[in-house]
Amino acid sequence: MGASLPEEEKLISLIQLFKSGDFSLKPVFLHLMNSTENEKILNLCIHEFCSVCMHEDLRKVENLNFLSRVSEDNAYVFTSCARETLSPEVIPYLLVLLEEWDDTVVEEVIRDSLDHMMDYTENLDWNAPVDEIGSYYMEWMNTLSPTFYYYNGEPVFPGDLTKSLVQRAFAIRGENTPVKMESIPILLSVWSGTKCPLQYKTVMDEEVFQQLMNYIDTLAERSWERGRKYFYGNSVEGAL
């Protein structure tokens, strides 16, 4: 992790460390994410950050200083990956970015992420102004546990996610139709460290269906706690 190590090699080493359940060098990772001038490295850092960050990491504004100078491409990456943080603490950043990237393709992605995370369009218009969404967010936060991580407004749990996959698989079984599910396969792959056999364009046939059933059986053998966030089988907050 010395200063002479190229950024890409440093990032790869840090990710491998995180995969082992050791997050002790996260400050080194955060420094890399906020200091790199390489767009590709920042892109990769953003994806990794959203997968391993805790609520506390998001509460520290200095951890996301890169957003003050982010390009449109990486603003798009961050706002689309934000839902993978599973943390309501990311929403204030999305609201700030919503003002900055008004009338761009990034705005659409931000609104989609906000709606995915807290379903604001249940009470507000899709194009509601930032202050209205902010007020809705404050009320919504009062309904959440400060320690839990959430997916679609519910404390996240792999069993719930696999249930959604199975329901989709049964619905399209034998129809030669792509699965067209993106976030759940990604989350399960990142959480378990084992790639989900279903991807967005996967066509459901009997072989794929059996692969899915075997995959779910493998996940069921592990110990998961509702409301906790994992990376390659390890809690991002360590043993609680």
C-alpha cells in the first residue's frame, strides 16, 4: 500500500482485502477514491464504495469530497449505484446532486434511485422539487431503524431477494424471455461472493432454473441477519 504502488494495483489489493472480511484499510481506500484523477479508477472506487460502505461512512461528508468535482459520467455511476449502499444516509447526497444535474440524463437516474429507495412517488409527483422530496425524506427517516440497511423500504434480507428471483423465474419459465432483473442479482453476488446465475439478459430455461435453485440452496446454508449488509459473506460492520 506504499505511495509508489500504482493506483490500479492499490485498488485491486484493497478489494481483495475487503473480500477477506478485513476492512481495516478502508481509510486508504477512501483517500484513493477522493484523490485519484483517473476517471476509470474513480468509477471502480464508486462501485466498491457503495458495496462496502457503512452508514457511518456516509455520514462523514469528507468521505465523498469527490462529488464536488465529479464528471457527468461518474455522477451517473454514483447516482445509479447509490441504491446498492442500502443506506438512507446516501439520500442527502442525491438531493444535492439533483439540484446540480437538473435537466440532464443524471437527473433521471437520481430520481429513479430516490424512488427505488423510498418510493417518494407514492405521495409526490415524479418531478417534485428537491425541497418537497427532502421533507418527505425527513418524515420517512423517522420510520426506519438507524442501524438497519434497507432494500425497497424494507430491512434487507437475502431470503426476500431470492424469493423475488424465484417468482420472476416461475413467471417467465418456458417463455424464452430474458429475466430483466438487475439489482437483486448484483446484490446477491456481492453479498455472497458467488455470482448469481441470473443476469439481466439471462433467458430462463430448465437448466438456468435448476442453477438458480442450486444457488439459492447454497445461500440458504449461510447465516444471514435481517437488516445487515454483507460483502463476500462478511458483515461490512464486522461482528456485532
